[in-house]
Amino acid sequence: MKDCIFCKIINGELPCSKVYEDDDFLAFMDIQPVNKGHVLVIPKIHKESIVDLDDNLVKKLIIVGNKINKAIRKSDIKSDGVNFFLADGEAAGQEVFHVHLHLIPRFEKDGFGFTFPEGYVDKPERDELEQIAQKIKSNV
Ligand code: AMP
Ligand code: ZN
């Protein structure tokens, strides 16, 4: 895709610090890391959303992500845990519209985290969970 920065990284028009590459995927350092060792894994095919990615590539995305996870953990990068994070859609925080999986090394008091909506601590009734489960279940 002509105007996609990740496609430009794949075809060499833009630089990256590569950590892994195979026929279908590229993994490289995030240019603005949350913590040191923050890696992005991208499919070489341009798809905006994971919804449009072939299931075999979805599987492989997690497999490649886990390779990087293991590599981070083996390295001396500060990391007591790793977040796998994928923003699917603008409302979910997606800024680059080429599917990418973030691998973010985590440690206590690193300052990163999610914020929760007001009312988060109140658990919904089982009935409500069942109703919502049904809405999803009927579309799986
Ligand atoms: P997201 O908000 O999930 O779409 O994340 C996009 C990520 O891409 C951000 O963490 C950016 O720092 C990262 N990013 C943007 N441009 C580049 C680039 N040229 N090289 C590496 N990472 C990039
Ligand atoms: Zn692209």
C-alpha cells in the first residue's frame, strides 16, 4: 500500500531495526518504545485489520509474537513480564492501519497500564453477562 509506513518499512523505503523476518512476517523495534525492547510484529501483506487477515497468518502472528516474547525474556532487557497488545480500530488505539502486534516488556512501576472506566469495580449480574455472551455467541 503506497501511503502505509509499515509497507514502506517492508519494502525498504523506510529504515527499521529488524529483529526477525520470514516469508510472511517482519518484527522490528518500535520507534517510540513504551519500555526498552518494545517490538512490533507485522504481516508482510497489507491488511488494515486483523479481521481481514487469513486465519493461518493470525496463528502465525501469535507464534512469531511468542518467539519474540521468548527472545526478550532470554535477553538482559529489563522485563518481568510481556504484554501482547493489538489495537484493532481507531477507537481501540490503532494509529497505523497495517495490522501489528506489540510486544511490550513490563516490570513493576514502569508507569504503563490501562485506565479503567468509572464503575469498573462493580461486577455486573450474571444475567447481564449471559445476555451479552449470547450476542457474541450467536455471531461466532
Ligand atoms: P498503534 O497505536 O497500535 O497503531 O501503534 C503504532 C506504533 O507504531 C506506535 O507504537 C509507534 O511508535 C510505532 N511506529 C510508528 N512509526 C514507526 C516507525 N517508522 N518505525 C517503528 N515504529 C513506528
Ligand atoms: Zn501496509
